[in-house]
Amino acid sequence: MERIPILRMGDVLLVTIQVDMYDRLAMTLQDDLTIRISETGAHGVLIDISSLDIVDSFIGRVLSNISLMASVLDATTVVVGMQPAVAITLVELGLSLQGVKTALNVERGMAMLRASTHLVDEKAEDAHREN
Amino acid sequence: MPDSNRILDILKKNEAQILTDWASEQTAAMADRSDLMNDAETRIQGKEFLGLLQTAVQFDGASDVQAAEWEPVRDMLANVSRSRALKGFTPSETANFVFSLKKPLFVHLQQELRADPAALADELWKITILLDKLGLWTTEVYQRSRNEIIARQQQELLELSTPVVKLWDGVLAVPLIGTLDSARTQIVMEALLQMIVDTGSEIAIIDITGVPTVDTLTAQHLLKAVSAARLMGADCIISGIRPQIAQTIVHLGVDLTTVTTKATMADAFRTAMQRLGTAFTRPQAKG
């Protein structure tokens, strides 16, 4: 079965969606991602949707849900690189993804994650040093 | 076809006379619009029309003006109406081009068929119907050309009034002017989002100083644009909210608390610079 790869970069999980999303794939991603967050203890999730041209209300809700689930698991989610047409569609559908952080591109998204996980990192390092 | 030939005969025999009468009819009807009319042009148009009319009448018993034989006449009339619509004639003045031909034609018909009242009535009826149809056709074309003009101007207005300006590295501005309806918001939104992608801007200032009134629909459109920009990772600041508009928004119960709003573009720009971490200092005056 087709799966969207989830890459680990230190404290951050990187998801790049490069195929058309259909409902099953989105649900699989949701399952995989929550599992990976709890396995790795990641504090940040970056979802790059810059090559996604079509988003329907279901996918929009899944993105929103993933972000909420990640925050329950103590990870910040940033959705980056949304296409103008996709943004307009989501707004017209009444889905403004409240509570989901967004950024223009991967670079900005990583900066955002780093800023929000910065304190966590320091604490972890301190704890590490004490041990 | 003796009937149609009778019209044709009269047209052929008396063309010069009819033309002169017709031109003077038109000039008389348009006496107060002499700035728009010119005699030579009227005569040229009249001559062309009579010529085409003779050809068309030959083919068909002058009944169905939508038939293929009448196409040259229709095209010619369409050109006349279109040029008159552009010049600012009224619909009646345009239709008058055809209707004023009635009198000169009737006069000649009467002379010709004085002896046969039945045939005269018959011919008059035919010509009336024919000219009425052609007159209506000119009105139709006139209306269509006016609509085209209006549509084109609307399009031009849309293109003119939706610029997206880059103010600073990472700061865009959209000065909105005029009433915001769905179509315009859509265009503004698309232009803004595309520009956000192209320039990689983080902050967009939407200035509504030039928007005369803000109702619930306009506010909703604005909020949509703001949400769409946010989805792409850019923040929006709405500026240029006049006191009356601030009052209207509160009275209407529109919730703008999720959006940063500023009174002036200058305030919005200052906020944008602060967020980007850029500071301005005035250089010390010398001496």
C-alpha cells in the first residue's frame, strides 16, 4: 500500500506530500504520524504541501486533526507552502484551519519550529548534562 | 414576384429623390443633435443602405429579415448602430435611421399606386413590417454594443483597481479602492496570494481607505482574504479604517478581533517593521 514517508531530522519529523491525497492515504498518514511522534518523542512536525494542488474538505480536516493530535502529544505542527488556489478553496469551504501554524516555505517553517522547540531543547540538554 | 418588384421598381426609379428626402428627414429629426450628425455621412450611409436593400428585396418577398439574403443589410445596420452607440446616440435616434425612410418611400408608393388603393394598402403594410423589423434590429444591436461597452469598462476597472505593491522586503500592501464585491475580492485575493508566493512576504497590509462602505458581506470577504493569506503563512494587517466604518463594524456585530487592525497605513507599516525586527532612527541633524 502507498504510504507517505515520514523523515526524522533531530527533534523534528518531516512530511513531504508529493502525491495527490486521497482519503485512505490521509488516514494512513494520520495513523503513521501519531505513532512516529510517540515513538521518537519529536517536538516538531513539519508538513510540506507545496506540491499539493487539490485539497478537499476531508483532507483539510485531516490536516487540522493531525495538528491537534500532535499538540496533544506535545509536538508543534507547521503546515508550509500552501498553494494560493488551495488556500482560497479551503477558505471558501469554511475551513480556516484555526490553531494550525502555517509558514510560507520549509525554511521559515523550520525557523518557526526551532523557535518554539528551543526552550524544550535547552531543558533536555540541561537534563542530559546533569545525568 | 410582382409584389416585391414593385418596391424594387420604386427604389430604383426614385433612388436619388428618396435619398435626398430621407437625408432631410433625418436631419430634421436630429436638429438638436447637429454636433453628432453630419450630412455627408448620413447620405453615404443612406446610399449604401438603399443599395443593399435593393439587392435583398430582389431575392425575397421582403418578409424574413433574418434570412441569409438579408445578411449584408443586417451587417450594414449593425455597423451603423454600433458606431452610433459609441458616439452616444440614444436608442430612438439610432432606430430613427431606419424609421425615417418610411415617409419618403410612402410618398413615392402613393404616387405610383394612386389608381389601385388595394395594392397600395398591401404594399404599405409590407414596407411597414419590413422597416419595423429592421428598425428593431438596429435597436437590438445598439443594446448589444452598449452592453459590450459596459462589460469592457467593468473589466478595465477590475484590472485597474487591484494592485499589489511591495513596500519592503517581506511586506506587501494592497490599497483597495471602490466597493468590494465577490468578484473583486476574488481577484484581489488571487493577486495577493500569488504575490505572497512570488516575493516570499510574511506580512500583507490591506488598506481600505478607499472602500466607501463596509457591510457584513464586505467584512466577510476581507476576513476570507486574511484567512487565505494566513493559511499560506503570511500575516495580514487591515489599515485605513475610518471612524464611521469602525462604528458600522461594531454595530453590525462583525468580529474583527482575530485580525490586526490599524487606523492608518503608516501605523500598519510601523507594526510590520517591528514584527520583522527592523527599526528606523532619524539621523541627527547637523550643526
